[in-house]
Amino acid sequence: ERGSEMAAAEGGEEAIVTEGEAVVYEEELLQNPYSLKLWLRYLQVTGSGKKGKSEVSFSQRKLIFERALKALPGSYKLWNMYLKERRDRIKTKCINDPAYEALNNTYERALVFMHKMPRIWLEYCKFLRIQRLVNRTRRTFDRALRSLPITQHDKIWKEYTKFAKEAQVPEMACRVFRRYLKLEPDSVEEYIDFLKKHGMWNESAVLLAQALNRDTFTSKSGKSKHQLWLELCDVCTKHAPDITGLKVEPIVRGALKRFTDDVGKLWTSLADYYIRLGHFEKARDIFEEGISTVVTVRDFSMVFDAYAQFEETMISAK
């Protein structure tokens, strides 16, 4: 009889354990309560918790899980199975249901023993995000970073920054990214894109300039230094009133010396910068300097057309 029970367990049958079978397992567990393999077999024959199982069956399994974890609180496999089954049971319920908070408490109990397991932290944070608990999720990510060795922080930061961007709280996201960049400075482009999306032009320009000043910086998005320089000039000149942390003219003039293929565009951008600031005479000086220094017909036409359009606009505005 015992052999047939074990065969059924190992074969993955989902039938709920009978009273006689339960007695056999209970007797063995009395003799060896610290056998992980025995607890797992007992849980297997009581059913997998899939649809169709009765509430009584789940209550029985929950009790078995609790007993197993009391005997083996350091078992990752038991905690993982228990938490997964609890999540599956409540995923169709409203997030205001008390079952969600009960499972939050179970996660906290698990982390007393599993605080060195990044997978448990990540699943808990994901579960909190489902509940729209922004502050609690942020604090849990911070606790995970404090608990785990730095060699495992990359797993946490990937989800932490994703959460920060989706939380719709820009100030919180900025604080998270600033911390992240101390560990991964080459990921600055992700933060710059976030800043641009939320209209934080000054900080995005400063960070981009700092990245370009680092000889070791390599774009993770595959952009060349040429593209990044033009992007910096574009941000600085198109959002002139917002740029307070950089001297824009030296940056653009530096680009003029580096990239001779784009001098026409850069001269018009620099003039546009002063136009946006309301320094019209300075803009005229830039246009004049550009016209007198460009060497190709294409660049001359670009600067001259922009200059003519500027003068027409000034005349019509009077």
C-alpha cells in the first residue's frame, strides 16, 4: 500500500489524499519531521491547488505548508511553492480584498529567512506593484538592496528603475535614478530619456555633457559621439530658457570645431539659442559670423535662409 502511494505521488496524480494515506504520511513525519522530501511528497499528493480543488482542500494544504515551514523555515523550495500557490489563489480577487494583505504578511514572514534570495524580493515587489502601493513598493526595493550583496544588485535595479518610471512620480524616479547611476554610470541615457519625457531639460543636458566628457563612456543605445554631441547641442539650443547649468555657446563652438559636416546646422542652432533668450542683436552677430566662416554652398544656404527668415519675422513683428 505504501509503495502505491509513493508511486502516485511521484507520478504527479492530483487526487486529494485519503484519510488512510494521510495517516501514513503523518506517522512518517512524526518520526522524521525535518525531511524536506517527505513534506514535498505529502504536499504533492494533497493536490496542486489548481482550479477544481475545493476550499477545504486548500485549507488543508495551507495547514500542511505552515507545519512544513515551521519545521524547515530555511527551505527556499517550500516558501516558493507556498507563496506561488497563495498568489494563484487570489489573482482573480479585487486588490482591496483582505487576502492581499494576508499574503503581504506571509511575504514578510518569508523574508525573515529568505532575505538573501533576490527572487523572493522581486516577486514581493511585483505583488506590491499590482496593489498600487507605491511607497511600500519603494521601501521594499530599498530593503532588498540593503539585504542583498552588491553582486546581486543588478537584478533589483532593473526592476526598481522600471517601477520608478511607471509610478508617475517624477521626483521619486529622479532620486532612484541618481542612486542607480552611482553604481552604473553608463546607464545615464535611460535617465536622460526619462528627463526629456518630463521636460527636465537642464539636468538632461548636464548629464549628457558629463557623459561626453568621460573618455570611457560608451552609449548603450549604440549612438556615436557625433550623434550625442548633436543631441546635446539640440537640447541646449531648443530649450534655452531652461538651461542654467551649462555655458551653451562654448559647447556649440566646440562642436563646430569637431564636426565640420554640420557647421551650417550648428550655426543656425546657436543663433536660435539667442533668439529664444530674446538676445536678437547677439543672434544677428552669430548669423553674420556663420555666413562669413562657412565654406560649402550647402552650409551657406542653410545659414543665409535662417538669417533671412529671422529678419522677416522681426520686420513683421514691428
